[in-house]
Amino acid sequence: MGFKAELFLKSIDENLFCSICHEVFEDPVSCKDGHTFCKDCITTWLKTNKKCPLDNGSLEEKQLVRLLTVRGIIDNLDVYCHPQSFQNELPTSEIKAGDSKVGCEWIGKLQNLLQHRKTCPFLEMQCPHGCNEKIQRRKMEDHDEICEQKLIDCSECGLNLPRKDLEKHKANKCLQALVSCPNECRNNEEEIIKKIKRIDLADHLSNVCPKGLVDCAYKEQGCEVKVERQDVEKHVQENMSGHMMLLAKECSFLRKQNTSLTDQCSSLVHKNEKLNKELSQVKNNLERIKDEIPNTYTWKIQNFRSQARKRNVHFFRSPTFWLCGYCWYLKIYPNGERDNKGYLTLYLHACCNDSTHGTSMVVVPNGQISVFFRLKVLSQNPFKDISFEKNDVFSYEELEGSGWDVMKTGVALSPVYCTNGSLTIQCTIQLDKPQ
């Protein structure tokens, strides 16, 4: 778009007008046929038309040539800051009393217009506070004093708010603003309603306000009257006899309650003595029972000799048994386990329950049992019994037990140990290792 003709001080030669926008050239360019246009006008035209708008000759943007001489002529023409028609049409409401300046009186070269308008007091500007109004630069300070969107610091709490919200903020939300006591308590000296900061109002009403309603000091004794804080002492003095009656009634109740509690306490003392005696008896019985609990299990394997010689018999498993409060079973490999071929191998295992008795075993918190145990293979001659003993930790989650390679398989099957074809194993368990 070009410059409007009314912007210029004198009439403009018709050859300086753009044939597209019909305004004075702005940044003039020429096509190959010598036709001149505003640069923006012709480049916009060529986006949808590839022909010259005057003679329909083919034309591309790269063929355009800038006319610096013509531009220099136009830049040196005298112009107003604003079109003269604009100055003459200012509304009466915009003219202050006694103000003869209803428009900018600046006149100068077109090339200096842009620099002038950077400081022109009559140039309309967008309000920086976001109110969407356009104001002349000279009136911006006045607008700044009334703009509803301008951020203002609350004089009480310092919070930054738009001017339109400031009054409502102070009236309803500002914690530092002074508000009247809702009980209308008054200053002693000035006899006016006391004002308190909003942030302190709740504490004032709960703990300070002389007109706030509070309970009588004898509430716990039965007085249900509520009086103003400033009248509490007066109420106590005027109702002393009634309060004394309440105290006497409470004392009587407490005396009866004390008697009842004393009787209960005496009864509890007797019950406690009786329970202590019963507990002592239970402890003695437990010690006696503990000494009587068997800690040895004997497993006699019938027809061991004939069964052990069968190729399909890999191991024998004992019935589950209980010792020291835990459930166990034994495993014996007559021909050894893994690489122990030719040796009788004996193991002790812990298990989680006894399927025979349907009883769950006692499980320690970490799922392990630490015990001392002894495994013994009995013979016809007690002096030839073979035994193995060890302190070990058993876990219910591990399949491997604890044991050892007892003797050669041939020795185990001999008449010395395999009496009438049967082998006898004895297992002893103690929770504490013997000293």
C-alpha cells in the first residue's frame, strides 16, 4: 500500500500514483515494460496473477527493478504528521478547554516522518496494561491513572493486583486490611468500634474480644450459662451460691466414685495375686513338661536288606515326626547320592507340616531353625553304633537336609547292623547345644 495523497502538503503529480492501490508510491518498482507500482502492491498481485496489471504481459517478481530516483523524489516531499482532514475532523470531546492544538502541527520531509512519529504526542498507542484501548501518547499518563487493568500494589499487604480488583480485595480478602469487630467491641479511650487486621480477627474473637461469648468457669460442674468475656467475673460473683451447690454436688459424686474405685482396685489386687500364683504354677508345669518331652526318634526300616538291593529303590523316607516343637523326616540312600556310590548316606530334613497329624509346625520369623542334632545307626553291639552330630540351621524353603556318608553299603547290609534284615536309625535333637 502507498501513501495517502492528503498526507502531503502540496498536490502530487499523477505519475507518482500506483495503478493498483491508487496512492503515492511507497518503495516504487518497475516492470520490464516500464510500468511502476508499489513494491508490496505488485508482489501481492503476482501471487495470484503472473501478468502485468496494465498490459497483461507476462511478469515475474524477479523481473522487477527498484526505482531509487523516484523514491528519492517522494522522500523529499513535505508532509503533515497526520492528514489534514484528520486534524479537521477531531471530535469535540477530544479538545480540552483552551487547547488550540487539536492535532500535530509538525511538517517535514516524508523521509523524516517515521522518526518524528516515534515521539509524536498525538500518535495513538495501545495501552500497555491490556485494556485494549488506544490512547494518544500525550494522554497516556492520564490514562495510566485510571486504567482498570494496571497492576497496583495493595497498600496494606503489598499484593500486586489489577486496579479493578483492588477495592474488592481490600474489602474481602486482604489479610492486613483493618476490619471492624463483628461483636462491635469498642476502644476504651475513643469509644469507637475496634478495628483489627483480618489475619488477627479469628484470634481476637476466640481469645481477646471482651464482647465474645464464653463458657462459665463452672461449666464442668454443670453451669451452662454463656456470658460475654468482660462479664465473666461479674457472673461468677453474682451466682456464687449456685456455683457452690454445683461444687458440693460434684464432690459428693466424686466421693462415691472414689469409694467404688477403691473397691475395684482392691478386687483387682486380689485377682492379680491369684493370677500370679496361677502363672507360677504354669511355669513350673512347663518346666516339668519340657523335661518330659521326648527329643529322640527311632526309625526301624523293615526288610531294609532285601529292599536296598533292588535297582529301582533310590532312597527310603521316614514318616514325619515331631521333636522339640518342630516337624522332621529322615532320608537314607542305601547306595549313596550323586557321586557317593557305594556308601550309605543319611540326611535330616525340616518340613512345614505333618500330613499324618494335620498339624502345622511352629515357624520362626525368618523361616529357619537352628538346632543341635545327632544321627545314629544302631548295631547289635552298642560299642559299634555309628553316629554323627552337628549344629546346623534348617530352612523350610531348601530341599537339601543335613547329614553325612555313614558307612560303606556292604557294611550297612551286614548282620552287625542289618538285624533280621532291618536297619534301625536313631535321631536326637536339642534346641541348645550341650555344654
